[in-house]
Amino acid sequence: MSGKHTDADDDSPFPEDPSDTRTAIMKATFKALCKHGYADLTIKRISEEFPMSKSLLYHHYDGKDELLLEFLGYLLERSEEQDFPVTTEDDPEARLYSFIEHTTTMSEKAQKSSFRNALVEMRAQAAHDENYRTHFTRTRVHLVEHLTEILVEGIEVGVFREDITPDSVAEFLVTVAHGSKFDQATTDDPILEMTHAEVERYIESCLLRTP
């Protein structure tokens, strides 16, 4: 799954002119990952996107996986999770629907996202690499905790039913979200529209408090 750079990848989470070396390295990694995908990525190709001394990369990182793991950690530290949208909504119901919209729909931009495809490639490494497994476990925990907070808040303000178990519901929704992301990156199956509709039906029938 080697990636080709597309306009969708220009929506970078990094500043145009990073002010520190680490951010510049992370931005170079992002750009190279979008262009080449995980399988064809090398330190040399990352260095081609790096505006500073190339020796910095070779001095600090033994290989691409060491650099990619730091890159993934960098995104997680800054809440730049690709699986969780940034929203200004305060209402728990709106925030939950925003998550579902972001993770179970196939927008034109998502179809073109080489970065999303590269994330799926890196996630696959977790099947046999303990370091990648540790990172993606942390990512999942982060998402589940975030969704659990939304659900608990929704129960407290009377939006969601009091008899639901927030952490179990959050685990279920994150599982659906990750499955949707994987299918978006690896298939042309239009089933995502059905998945989105079914998840919305689940929210309406099982989570929302009836008037």
C-alpha cells in the first residue's frame, strides 16, 4: 500500500514553519509518510523533507520504526488523534455524533487520505511488534476514556440513559470506529453507509434518554 501524495494530505496538523527541531522532524515524517506510505518509507526519504541538517536524523534515530514510534507518540501527546475529531461542541450528544460522523463515513477527502492509509499500515505492525502494539493500545485507551467522559457527562445532564455502562459502550463504539477506518483504507465496499446508519440507530434506541 505505497502512498501517493494527494491534496488531502496538505491538511497537515503541523505549522508551516516549525520553530523547533523536533516539530520539524515530525512534520518531515508526516510529509514523507503521505508520499511513500509505511512500506516504502526510509530515513533517507524523511530527510528529503527535512529542511535542517540531514545528519540530525541519522544521529538520533537508528531506523524508520524508531522515528515513526516517536511520531505517533507526538501526535498522541498533542491530542492530534486521527480517530477523534476536534470539535467546539459542548453538548455531549453533539460530541458523540461528531465522533460517529468522523469515523463511520467515507468522505471524498478520506478516500484520498494517504496518511490514513499509512496509519493502517503502521497499525498492522502491532500484530508482531510489541512497540507498535504498546502505542496503539495507548491510543485505544485514550479514545475509550474520551468517549466514556462524554457518556458520563451526558448521563449527568440527562441526555443519555442512566442504565447504560459508559465504559462498555465506549469500547464498543471505538471497536466500530477502528473497523470502519480499516475498511475505508483497504476496501471499496460501500457498507460504511449502512454502518453509520446502524450506529446512529443504536445511539437513538439504546443511549438517548426518551422524553
